[in-house]
Amino acid sequence: MSKYNEIVNYIIDEISNKNIKYEQKLPTVRELSEKFQCSKVTVVRAYDELQKNHIVYSIPQSGYYLVENKRELYKETCQQDVINLCSATPDKSVLPYEEFQHCLNQSIEIYKESLFCYSDSKGLPSLINVLLKYFQQYQVFCSIDNVFITAGSQQAINILCNMPFPNGKSNVLVEQPTYNGVLKSLEINNTSVIGIERKFGGIDFDELERKFANCNIKCFYTIPRFHNPLGTSYSNEEKKQILKLAEKYDVYIIEDDYLADLETKSNTYPMYYQDISSKVIYVKSFSKILLPGLRIAAVVVPKILINTFAECKKWSDLGTSVLSQGALEIYIKSGMFEAHGKKIKKIYSERMGLLKKEALSIAIPYIKWHIPDTGFFSCIEFTNNINITDVIRRAKDNNIYVVNMNKHYLKEYLNNNILKISIGTADIDNIKYAIPILLDEISKVKEESKFNVDIFDI
């Protein structure tokens, strides 16, 4: 356990044992520094954590004191206060629970008769009609026949990656790295998969053409916007190049546009918008920006794939939840969805902006940050060898969770020089607090490895 956690637990134990009482001055920074043989900065950090949890308060030039009614505390109080910089889920504090509960109640009233029978496996026609207008905001124009409602984007991806395509080919091409859910789906279903490296600067189009031409590719799963886990986006020109190659070699494209609602640039369009050869299948999830448990996504499929997709969808679930669909329909029609979208767009662009500020405030020559303007994901790229496992362990000792990228790769593409940083659940205070500590631990790991090498050389 780190000195920081030892101090926090010591103070909580002292409070629980009533050795510290209301309005009594707590041990000074100097006293705790000597007691735990650590720096004063570490003690101040511990006290800051206790203040953030409203356990103690400080009086300038006097010291720290116990907040009233905080005497009966347990160690779990602060041990549960973890900063998660690896989660792909949205921040619970910005999700519209109460608003959506109202929509669910209305949905129960409107669609209660549908609960006694199976619903249309294609989805509620009324929701699909609402989505047709909603999609136009993102330059996705389609008809009601082309749209299906699925139980989240994961179900859509499962169906698409494993169903037959008119081109008669059998392999699925995925970016490396990519969303781990698609890799798991392909693995479980024993579907043949081929990778293509996606770097921070984009994709190698010569390699893409070689694989389209020679590797029997039926479809290419891609996340053009706010890539999971890299955080990067393709330019409009890059999307056009991919489309040209897909048309030339008869390859279908599964476009996962899961975070379209966070887009801040007015001139950025999905790949579907530029598709003139009906090769793009557009997948839009509502889990990341609304409620993960809602399990609703929409899929826009080309005319030639409608019957095949409809058959696969029908026998995968018989029908998506009517209540969830009805509630989403009401939420969008009421205008609440649009208002919520504006709110979270602002929140995540501010968080990413702060991440960029904190990251660049501490110069470390052997790391390179890749931070987009918005979205959930960014990355630290290590330009020199470093033990990422040690970085992750030391961060965890400080109650900061980060992860490597292993689960996002096929084994032949593994890259141990990238650390994923997600702000999905991390608020402004979390980012301000965690990033300097994370960078400090990275520096320590690097210094220790350098020291060990020097010792070995001697």
C-alpha cells in the first residue's frame, strides 16, 4: 500500500476509534510526514482526499479539523474513491435518469398491450420514423425500409460480422487496435478475421488495397470517428479513399459511429454520407450518450442486405425491448434528447480540453500524447521502452485505474508502447488530480529502470 493510502486509512481509523473528535485539530503535515517517513506533499495529498470526501476541513495558517458528524467512518469510505481512466462507459453523473424514467412511464402506458405479444423484430415503426429525422442531423439519409433497431450496437456487430454477404467472401477485416467487443464476437463465432494497422496518423492505403484485393474480405469493421481506443478520427478525404477501395474490390463497410453526438466540427460527415455504391452499413448506438442499460442501437443497411439482416435479426432475439424503444421515441420527440446532446457535447469537449492542458503542463521527453478535441479516448505513446505494467500498478496504488491495450489487439499486432486514457467517467476534478500523479509515476518507473540498467552495467 502506498504512503498516501496509509495516511488516509490512519486518519479514518483514528476517527473511527474516536481518538480524533469534532473540532479537534488533526496531526500536522510535519508530524505525519515524520511518522510515515514520506514527503509533506504526500501528506497534503492525503488531506486533500479527506477534504474532497467532506471528512476534514482546513483553516488557513491553523491546520486540519474533523467535520461534524463524520466520526463513525470506515476504511471503505476512501478506498472506494477510485479514479477510473480506463472505462468505456459514460459518466453516471451526466446521464438523464429522472428524465428518462418519465419517458419509460409514458412508454409503459402507450405500449402496455405490446407486452403480451412479440413485437416486430425490425423495431417499432414509430421510433424508426423519429430516427429518420434524427439521422438527418448527421447527414445520414435513408428510408424506413433500411433501418433496424437492435439490442445495442454489440448485437448489430455480432449479426453483421457473422452473416453472409452478397460478395460471397468470408473474412472480416478490422483495424488494429479496435473495439474489443468486435474481437470477442469474431472469436466466439469462429469467424475468420484479418487485421490492418491503424496508426495515430491514420491507415496505410496501399496495405488496405492489398488486403481488399487479396484477402477475401467480405466486410471491413471501422470506427472512423473518435476511435475506440485510439481516440482519433479519419478526415473526410480518408473516408473517401476507403470508400473508393471498397467499391473497387466489392467490400462492405461496417461504420460504427457510436459517439457521433459528441462531434463539434460542422464539416465532418460519416462515411455513409459519401457512399454512392451502397457499401456502407451505418451503426449508431445510444448507450454511450444516454443510458448504457437501455440497450438500443439503430442500423442502416443497404437495400441488398435487408432480407438477410432481417432474417438474422429475427432469430437472434425475436424482438428488441418495446419499452426501451418507446421510451427513446418519446425522449427524442420531446426535445429532451437534443438538449441532453448539447449538454454532454460541452461536458466532454471541456474535459478533453482540460486533459490536454494537464498533459502538456508536465514535459516528459519519452512520451507523446494523442488527445482529440472531444470524445472518450486519448492515448499516451511511449517513444522509449518502459514497463507499462509497473506504471499501471503504481497508478493503482494511488487509486487511479489505467490499462494497457492488449484486449484491443489480435495477438500478432500487440503493441506494448501505448497506454489508453479514457475520460468517460472522469470528471474535471478527477482529471486535474489524476494526470499529474500518473505522469509522476511514469517518471519514477523510468528513473528506476534507468537506475537498474546503470547498476547492471557496473
